[in-house]
Amino acid sequence: MIKTLIKLKILKFILICGVSTAYAFKKYCDQKIEVKEKKNKKPFPLTR
């Protein structure tokens, strides 16, 4: 019983770490895309 409890705690820890890592990676990628979009925006030239 103790072995299964330890296994469940390790599994829970791995799942929480995996989810938090995926969230951090997604946030990092979204931030990188946002910076690229800002660089690509050019002001419209005024025509007369």
C-alpha cells in the first residue's frame, strides 16, 4: 500500500509539472509571436 501511495504521489507530481511546463511554454511562444507582430507593423505612409 505504501508503494502504491508513493507511486501515486510521484505520478501526481509529474502531471502537475508537465501541465505547468506546457503553460509556461505556451505563454513564452505567445509573447514571442506578439513581439514579431509589433515589429512587422509599419505605419501607413501619408499620400497627398
